[in-house]
Amino acid sequence: MHIVILGAKGQLGSDLVAICKEKNIFFTPVTQSDFDATRDDLGNKILDKLTNVSHIINCIATTNVDGCESNPDLAFSINASFAYKLSRLCNEKNITLFHISTDYVFDGTKTDLYLETDIPSPQNIYGLSKYTGDMAVMQYAAKYFIFRVSSLFGRAGASGKGGNFITTMQRLGSERDTLSVIANQITSPTATLDVARALVHFITNQINDYGIYNCVSSNSCSWYEFAYAIFKLSGLDEAKLHKADFDSYNFIAKRPKYAVMSTAKISKYYQMPMWQDSLNEYFTKEQ
Ligand SMILES: NC(=O)c1ccc[n+]([C@@H]2O[C@H](COP(=O)([O-])OP(=O)(O)OC[C@H]3O[C@@H](n4cnc5c(N)ncnc54)[C@H](OP(=O)(O)O)[C@@H]3O)[C@@H](O)[C@H]2O)c1
């Protein structure tokens, strides 16, 4: 088994590197300085120099949701076109592809949990480019898993967003006297460590039930509730927090109001934890 981790310095990629090390798995980390997805050929530049690659985990993405609205070319180049090229390459070399997708492929109008079989209807360029990438993987890769994740938090912080929601809340919570956080937009905050563990579990257990899997915490909350828990664990004054309304918020890119995905399918193979447990682990684990 030889796993190639693309985007190895990103928020999810760096936790994947940590889990592979912990489990003594043979892997090759690939960062943007080794390979640029907008112009390099992954075959020539990376894969031809490696032997016996069995799996590729693609954590490369353009993740700045508002930024994608003003740079759709970059979003489609990385999130869609590269996913297509990668799928073809994996087929040529008989490699199993793990591709990472998002809850933002959905429009958020559903009132019940989103299932893997629900038809996406993205509301912004980021979601559209990611869904196009998903379709390319489904159409062109023979052995693939698409893991749909949401509201990630990990030690490295998303490179496209300059941190994660926890570090943002901690910074604003200590800088400001009051802070408004949306109380009626519902999500499943998910630790990158948990996604990394699930990915590695699928690989080491040689699961070959290919397809789409929602890989998110097993329960949900509003951003306000999540912020409240972060304030508590950080020793910040929760009285500073105020509830904001989703419908009166001025987003650059439209976002789904309700983006909770069912974990019933993945739980056949791997049980995702509740977000509160993952948040506690984030705060208690050594930095
Ligand atoms: N963050 C979230 O809340 C969230 C929510 C739903 C889904 N997702 C999905 O989860 C996956 C992982 O996200 P993340 O939070 O780990 O994001 P991230 O920290 O921004 O990681 C993205 C990675 O892509 C790399 N990258 C960007 N442009 C590249 C290029 N032109 N060539 C090569 N590498 C490039 C970045 O390299 P550098 O480190 O060098 O910039 C980084 O390692 C993505 O597929 C994302 O769409 C994320």
C-alpha cells in the first residue's frame, strides 16, 4: 500500500499526514511547491517517480467560497478540471481515488438530512465547481470514493481562508466587546482529524464499496451554538455573543441555510463522532 496525499500541507492534508505517520502507513505527501494543479502534469511531475501507488487522496481545492465568485476560472481549474485529469490518470494507473467534496453542492432548501442520493443544486461558484469535480470523478474514475465533508476545523486551518472558525472566534472574542453569529444556519462542524481517520480506515480495511459518502460529524448545530461552545472552551465571555439572522446577513456568495448530511451510509463502515466530542479533542490534544 502506497498512498499519495495531494494538498498535504492543507487543513485536512496535514491531519492525514499525521494519521498516516501514527499508523505507520507508507505515504508520499505532495504540496503545492511540489506540484501546481493549475499547470503541472501529475503523471510526469510526481507519479512517474513513485512506485506501487495504490491510492491517491485529493485534498487539493480552492476553498475560499467568496473568493471563488470573483475568480471562477481558478475555482473550475482546481476544483473541477484537475479532478477530471486526476480521474483519468487514476484509471490509467489502476489507482483508487479518494476525492473530497462539500455540503455546498446542495442549496439548503431541504428540511431533512441530505443523503448521498440527493441531487445537488449548488448556489455559488465554489459549490458548482466542486459539484462539477464530483461529476468528473463519478464519470471518469473507475475506483473512486467521494467523501463529502462540511465546516471543517483542524489545527492547520484552511489555507484558503486564513485559519478556521475556532481561531477566528478566539481572535474576535478577545478583540471585540460584542460579536454576532448566525443562529439559524445549521451545519455539522467536522474535525479534519475525524475525516482523516475515516479515510485511512477505508483504505486500511480495503473497503471497495465505491461511491459517494457523507463524512461529517454525526450531529449538527447552528454557527451560534458552535461559537458558544468555542467561547466556553476558550474561557471567553459568552455574554459577548449575540444571535444574527441568516436572511439579513450580507453574504458575497450565497450559502445553504441548512446543510446537514446524513451519516447513515458511512456508519456501515465507520462511525463519525458528535461535533462536541471532536471539539473537546481539538482543545485537549497537544498542539
Ligand atoms: N474548509 C472547509 O470548511 C470545507 C468544507 C467543505 C468541504 N471542504 C473540502 O475539503 C477539502 C480540504 O479542505 P481544507 O479545509 O483542508 O482546505 P485547505 O486547507 O485550503 O487545503 C487546500 C489544499 O489545496 C492546495 N492547493 C490550492 N491550490 C493549489 C494548486 N494550484 N496546486 C496544488 N495545490 C493547491 C493548498 O496548498 P497550500 O497549502 O500550499 O495553499 C492546500 O494544501 C477540499 O476539497 C474542500 O473543498 C472544506
